[in-house]
Amino acid sequence: MQRRRSSSRTNYQYFEPPYAGPAWPTVIEPIYYEYIPALQEHNTHGKDDEFTLEDLKSLLNTTGESVIDTLWEKLVVNAPVAPRLSTEFSSPPISPNEAPQNPPEPIWKDFAPKKSSRGFLSTLFEVLSGRAGAKIRVAEREFEYAKAEWNRNRVSRELAMDAHLRAVKRYEAESGEYKRQRTLIERTLANATVRHTVFKQRLHLAVAADKEALTSLVQHANEGSVAGIEALAQQIPRTIPMTLALPDVQATFDQSNGILLYTISLPNLENANLCVELKTKFRKATDKEVRTAQEFLLHALSLRIIHEVFATSEMSKVQMVGLNMKLEFINRHNGRWMNEIIGSLAVTRSEFASLNIAEVNPKLCFRSLKGVAAPSFQDLSAVRPVLIFDRDDKRIVEGREVVDKLEAETNLAAMDWEDFEHVVRELFSKMFSARNESAEVHVTRASRDYGVDAIVHDPDPIHGGKFVIQAKRYVNTVEASAIRDLFGTVQNEGANRGFLVTTSSFGPDAHAFAKGKALTLIDGTHLLQLLQKHGYTFRINLAEARKLLHGR
């Protein structure tokens, strides 16, 4: 018997898959720092950055190794972390479910009763008995019901189909946007990775170049060459971690005596942003606090530089360090800018060996080492350097051997004035060489009795320095104005002392002016005595010289 078809109403609905949309990751790219070469100033503040006196006090914080040794520790490739995504990519849009099935419209042949297979008599019997008609009527009712049901569900089917089509279109749009956005982020990540790779390569090259430069610098210093030691010496102050940069650093090495002389320009703290730290904020430093900081910088930096030189194994040939600390400041008396030495110090290795600069009072320690500094930082003034050399003076000319060619009874007052200058140069050369073989005495270009006639460079750490000499082959008394000129020359040259040597004599005013100053006056009598000590028996006859030179 044919099974009756269900008469329940079918609910044709389409449920879209849930999709809240992607949470896109961001590309996290590191901040690429500017690589500071190891052989470069290691100051950490800019001109407008705030810093305090406590920052300056870190100058005295030393470690067990020199700053040059610490450079090797910095020569490593500290590349930043590679770029990455903040999160993983979210899942792509979900593909729509299959479209709802649209059943075919019912047709009669699917409901018509099947023909009997019993034979003719059986079929005739069903017809005559009315069973065949009953089957047909039942099939017709089912067919009509199915057809009506199919018609009733047509709207819901169409709505479900429309919903599926919309879902398909939305999926295609969202999938395309997902691919586009993901491609963009992946491209951004790829570009960031390229930048990271390039930075690492440049960093590797920079570190390798630094290692090569530092190796060469240390190697030349180890070899003991003057140029190598001077190059390493110039690097040491710039390698000290400082609050402000040093405007200029110059170093000169005297190999024969193991003396290293620095000339360093200090930063003027009046032009810096010095602050005082309070409990909850900072305030700008007063003028008095700035002056205190400037004085501290002079003393502390001097001690730190000397400490670093002696702590550097490659500087073992240096037995003494001299420092001339210069500062560019305004002279409050005339309003002009000055660039003068305001502090000077010279210390031997043995003198410095017992000091622990981390625990000293910089000013007291500086003074105990016989350093000299400006007496007042409120009214700055220049000081006489403890040690200074200037072997590159372009005024220097080649000396001539004159003394041994002169006859024993030569009248010095009547000889050629230029030859007299060479006689004085030879005398001082013998005098200084007897004390220190490394002392050098040079004659300058012809000056016709003004300026500097000879310059002495003596590297002796106690009695040495720079000395200027004026030689005056005079037949008349030397006036006080010549002594005043010499004193001005001594100051301009930055010399330790000035000598005025004459064949005549000095008046009372000249002696009065020279008293208490770094001046030595050598008259004719004293000159002959000095020459006699070295075996020369020259004479000075002023009357004879006047007659020969001036005809009277």
C-alpha cells in the first residue's frame, strides 16, 4: 500500500554562520637607535637637556678598569628585536552553508496508484468492487495536499534562497577585504623586516670598523710611538661618560721624559641648563650654584682624566700628566669674551698612585697636588700654567754656533746684535742642559730688540716649563719700559718666566718693576759671570762699544 505523505509544514529558513569580523594585528617595529662610534664623545645630554650637580659628581665614580677597557665591552652587536605582529591573524570569514534545497513541484505520476500485477481478473475485480476508484481518490487527495503545501512553502523557500545569496555576496566581499588587509599587514611586516636586516648589517659593519679603529689605536700606543700615545690620549677624555661635551681636547707627549700634556677646553656651564633637584620637581640653578658646579667640574674632571691615563695599560710610558684647563668666558670688567687657562695641574704616576678619587674632595685633592686654579669663579681670571710646551712655534729659526768662534777677549757690547742673540741662546742651552738634557733652547726670527729673542722648553716636571728670553746688546741703561714689555710678553706667551739679558745695566725703576714678578734681569756683569762658569773669558767695555758703534 502506498505510504501517506507527511502533512507537516516545512519551515524553510537560512541561518548565516556567525562572523564578528577580524581584529587586525599591528606591526610592532623596534625603535632604531643611532649608533655612537666607540671612538667618539660619550656625553649623554644635549645643550637644552636638564642636568644637576649630582650628574657631574658621577665623574668621580670609577671602576676597576679604564674607560678604554670598557670600550671593548661596548663593541657588541646589540641589534633590537626583529619586527613582529602584536597578535596572530584572526580566522578568515566562514564560507556560507550550502544553499537550502528547493523541492520540485509535485506531479501526479508520483502519486497515481500503481497498476496491479495480479492479472486481468484481479484488476477487473478491484474495478467492479470500487477499490480502484478509492485508491485513485486517495492519491488525488494526497496530490492536492502536497501541491498546496508546496505552494504554501514557496515564500519561505524564496526568502531562504535570497538570504543565502546575500550571505554568499557578503562572504565574497569580506573574504576579499580580509585578503587585502592581511596582504597589506604582511607587506608592512616584510618592509619592517628588511629595515631591521639593513640596520643589523650596518650595525655589524660599524662595530667591526670600531673594533678595527680601536685595535689600531691601542696597538700604536702599545708600540710607544708619540703619535699613537697622543691619539689614545686625546680619546680618553672624550670616552669618559660626561654630562656635557668637551669643546676641544689636545694632547702632546714628550717621549724622552714620559710627560703627557693636555690642553682641554671646558664647557661653560652658564650656557647649559643646570638645575637643582627638589623633592618633587626641579628648579633652575642660581648663578652661585652654576659657579660652584663650574669649579667642581674643573677639579673633578682633572682628577678623572689623570686617573684614566694612569689606569690605561697602553699608557704605561706616561710617567707624568699635565693638564691645562681652558674656559671661554666673559670678562666682567670689559665685557669681552676670553679663552684662558683657569686651572693647571701636573702629577707624576707615583704621586697619584695612592689616591682613591671616588672618596676625595676634588678641590682639596687638586690643591694638595699643587694644582693652580682661578682664585674666584665669580670673577674669572687666567692662571699661569704649571706646565706648557709649544714646539711648533713658527718663529723659531735654526741656531748658529757663535760662542766657540769668538776670540777670548771679544767685547760683547760691540758685536753684531744678531750674533749676540745666538751667544745668549748657546749660554742658556748649556745652563738648562746641565739640569735636564731634554731642555731645548731656540732662537726666534730677527726682531731688532723687541718681542721674543729665544724660547726655552724644559720638560722637567718640577722646575721646567716654558721660558722666554730677550737679549739686548745695549750700551746704555735698560729702561723700565723694556721690563714692562717683557712682562707682557711672558703673559701673552703663557711662559713660566722671562729673562732679559743685556750687556749694559738696569735702572732702579726696572728693578722695582721686576720685583715680585716672574722676571729675571741679567746685566753685563752677571752675564760675564755666567759665561765664565762655562769657560768663556769674554769682556764688556761699553765705552769702547759706543765709540765703535756710534762714533762717540
